[in-house]
Amino acid sequence: DGGITQSPKYLFRKEGQNVTLSCEQNLNHDAMYWYRQDPGQGLRLIYYSQIVNDFQKGDIAEGYSVSREKKESFPLTVTSAQKNPTAFYLCASNPGGQPQHFGDGTRLSIL
Amino acid sequence: AQSVTQLDSHVSVSEGTPVLLRCNYSSSYSPSLFWYVQHPNKGLQLLLKYTSAATLVKGINGFEAEFKKSETSFHLTKPSAHMSDAAEYFCVVRGSFGNEKLTFGTGTRLTIIP
């Protein structure tokens, strides 16, 4: 079945450590997105990419980085510069003009 | 600029009774609007979408929503709640054509009382 796969489901970060969250889709969608979800808040956009080898900052990009070397893959790195990384991270994708499809998320916590 | 306000952070209804989740939006153009549902520790699933066609939109699992431009509202309803409807619901507005960015409401947690 087509869909979006995020891994791992749970991730722990130590102080000063960078961690990378994986997002893979087999839907052949051009656009991909990363969101952060905190309790009691809606989703906030971190980065998005509308085409391979191109990506744009969203509303809260500081402390995060991404790459888009393949159409299927859009990994997110949470760097040590992100001082409050504990959150639920969601990856999404869509073909142009259509609603976004979401993965099941990665929950990141601080050790 | 666009924004979404979900008027209730938490709604409780008894099983078998109607559900109403309220959403108001602000947009400088004719918007595309969505309702998504999220079960615990899961991603978001699309319930329904409005994209300037019929103002009454039917979605999955018996949900529907009515777009009212005069009231800038897009409330979500269901005639009879089921236990499986317990989840978090998000009202979402999308940017104009060529701008796929979504703006999310803060969510409404729906609790179903047996």
C-alpha cells in the first residue's frame, strides 16, 4: 500500500547531539513537509520541499535542517541548536493542489 | 494572511447524540478548508475538504461540514456519535493557489461518553 513511513517512532536525544528523523513516501508526491506538534497547539511548519534538491524554511526552521536528494525521502535533522526539541514530529506529502497526507509521526524526547 | 480559530478545546458528548465542532476562519481570498482527525500517537487523517464547490461537504465516517461565507465558519457535525470518534480534530485553512502552506487550528479534543 502507498503511504508515508516515519522512523523511528520514538527517539531520544542527549545534550549537544544531532538526531535525524526519517520520512519516506511511495506516493510519488512532489511536495513534502515537516511539522512540529506541541500539546494544546496546532501543527507548525518547520520546512517544506516542492521539488527534489529544493526546500524552503517554514515558520519555525531555527535549529533544524533538511535535505531532499530523492523524491521519496525528506529527512529532518534536529540540531543541538534547537533548545526545546521535545515534541511530536509529523511528515506530510501531497501532489500539487491536493490535501496533504501524513505519516504516523516520531516522538522526540530529551534524555 | 490567514488564520483559523477552533472555538472549543474540548467537547464531550454521549454516544448516539449529535456532534458539533466549531471552526471560524479568516482569509483574504476564497479559502480551501479541511478537517483532519488525529488519534493518539498517530498522524492526521483527512475527514473532508471544501474547495469552493458545494458548501455542504460530506466526509468519511458520517461527518459533514458546512461552509458559511457570511459567518466565516466551517463547523464539523455528525448526527450520531460513536465511541470510535473519540480523537483530536483540527480545522485547517490552505493558502491561495500556488501556496500550499497550511494553517492549523489548535485542535478540539472530542470525548464520547458511553
